[in-house]
Amino acid sequence: MLRSIIWYSTISCFAAVGGCRFPDLPALDEDGNAVDAAPTDTAVDAEVDAPFPCQPDTIDCDEGTDVYTECSSEGIATLQMQCPLGCASDMEKCVDVDPSNGLATYLDMAATAPDLVLTGTSTINPYDGTILVGAVAVQVPNFTTDGIRVFVVRSLSVEGTVNVSRRYASPSLAFVSHGDVTVSGLLDISAQGAEGGAGGMWGGDQSAPNNCGGHWPMNDAGAGGGGGGEMGAMGGAAASESGAAGGPVMSFIEPLSGGCEGGTVQVGEYSFGGGGGGGLQITSRTAITISGSGVIDASGGGAAHRQQPGGFPIAGAGGGGGGNVLLEAPQVILDGPAVVVSTKGGGGAGASTSTSSSGSDGGYDASPAPGGTSPSQSHGGRGGTGADVPFAGQSAGCSGCEAGGGGGAAGMTMFRNLAGAIAPQNGAVVRSKSMSAQIRTRLVP
């Protein structure tokens, strides 16, 4: 039987006893030519044209066609596949994408997964794995591993507005795709106020390992902004009290997590820091293209202003750090004046009076997210953009006054492609701390 495929699942094929599921071979004439219609098994991709029969007892990867063939002792091709990244130069193997964060097993399921097209207004919930396109539920294979909700697709198209649900202790979000990923709409995995994006990190326990949250202040000083691709900004000072420190520089690309929460202020009640932006990984065997009005927003949230009961004043909380985005494919293209990848930090809150204000969410526009205002001039610091560092909260303007919260740091964006470099085209921008590297590869089967 000819096993002729583009790709197949590691779980169902590599490890299965008795082989994979393949299409039935059409009837052949005496010269070995097909005389029936092509196989219709929907679990397998289109066939690869290759010479038939093959050289008995051989394994060959043809560098001219990038087709891998295993041939039986009877001279029949028992396994045939198109190599995603061509043939290996030193052995009869295919070269394939090796996804970050250990997601290769899921990428090997993607050829037989459904195409996912997100139009209109869609919602993705990484906590329970549901996807709604409008009000219609869409079924996509999904799994959780190491704090990541992984959706497995044959291809992905983001054409409308995609809102990624915000929920405490939600996993980060990943898509692995056999084919192209195109983003021409808005993929929103940002924080909103104190609500962190998917995978956003809580900053309450400063003694915990890998804590990148802004520090909580004592008494009248401002809280620090959440850290990330750069250090979060300090809160403002009050009297003899220094402002609380911003969160440290920490990148959460591997392992993937969201951004870092801004520092919270507790004086009787809580004034919460901004939430960290979400964590997102997109891996494709072919290409990721962001064009048209394509935007990925993983920015941090603005710190909340809270007026205590009875008008008791309170210092400003810290802005949330931006999230973390990983885009990896042989080609990663950012093309067009409206294209943005943003992991901006949120603004810190102004010191609290009845007319003070919260910090702004990071967003994806060109300006840093403003800090909240205060009539005592104890304003919150603005968030970082990657190009601009976050600002410290303003110190207390009078004896007995409170200080503003620090701005949140910009998060990190990592690009992995064959070139090892990214060059946004025609006005596309990255509002983030960012770096590039070559895509990782592996040999299969």
C-alpha cells in the first residue's frame, strides 16, 4: 500500500504500533498506473507525485523535489511525504520546524486539523479552550501543557476582532499551524485595568521565584510598575519614604507567560496595580503574515485609582507590564502602515483624591500610556513602549500627601525565522522590546 502524505501526527504515526492511517491505493493497471479516482480519506493530505515503483529497500530524500520516500523490499513506497524545510544535507531525513516551548508534538498533528478563520468579533478562552466566532462555537483541537493552551490548526486567519478572555490564573495562548497564518484584524490579548491578559503574572508575593511584579509600598509612597523586557518604574517618594521599586527585567518567552502585574497599594482597602499583558506564541511551518489592519496587542493594563471610604487618601498603584509575544515561522512578514505588534506597559495611577485618575492601558498607538493625574501633582508615571522607558511616579507634593505609582515596563516580542532577523515593511511597527533569532529545526521522521 502506498502511504503518500504531506505530513502526519507524531502520536498516531510515529508511536503507533502497526503504522499510520493512510488512504487506500487506487486500482492499478499492469504498468502500475492508477485507473480509479484519487483516495478520499479526509485524514490525509493531498498526494505527492513521485516515481512509482521505487528502488527496493531504500530510504531516499530527493533534494530536487524535497520528497522523502521509504521503499519496501517489494519496490513499493510505504511512506512518502513532502519535507517542510527540505531534505537534510547529510542524511536521508526531512528538516522541519522545531517549535519553542516543546510544542513539536502538537505541530505534528496540525496537517489534519481544521482551518480556523476568525471573522467579525470572536472570543478565545484559554482557560477552557472554547472559541466563539460571533455566537457560534468552533471546535479546534486544543491541549494544555506547561501553562499554555495550545490550539492546533491547519491554517489560521484573523480577519476581524479577536478578544482573548481575561481571567486570573488563565494559561497563555499558543497556535501551531501546518500552513500559513495571516493576521489582518485585531488579536487582542492585552490586559485591561487590573485584569491581566491570558497568562498574566500575579505580583503579590515579592519573595516568590521569578516574581517580576512591581513592589508594594509602605504608607504614603507610590507602588512600582510591573517589570518585563525592561525594568518597571519606581513609585514616587513621600516624606522620608522612598518609592517602591519597579519589577525587574525578566523575559517570559521560554517558558511562555504573560506580563507582570504592577504594584498594589493597601491602606485599609486595595488600590490594584495594572494587570500584565498576555502571553502569545504562534508557530507555522510556512509563514506568518501581518498585513492590512493587522494588530497584535499584548499590552499591560493601567493601574486603578481608588478613593477610600470617607475620603481617606491613598498612594498610586503601579502600571502593568506588557506581555510576551513569540512569532516563529520560516517567514515572518510585517507589512503595512497600520500593522502593529504591541507589548507596551500601562500607566501608573495618580495619588488618590476624589478627582485623581487611573493610569491608562498600554494600547497599541504610538504614544506611551499616560499615568493617572492628581490635584496634588502626585501623578502616575507613564508606561514603557520599548523605545521609551517607563516613568517613575511623581513624589508627594506636600507634607502628608501621597505619591504616584510607577509606569509598567514594555514586554518582549521574539521573532524566529530562517533569516534570523525581522524587517517591518511599509510603515509596520513593533512597539515592544524585541529580538530576533533563527528558527529552530529538527530532523524527521
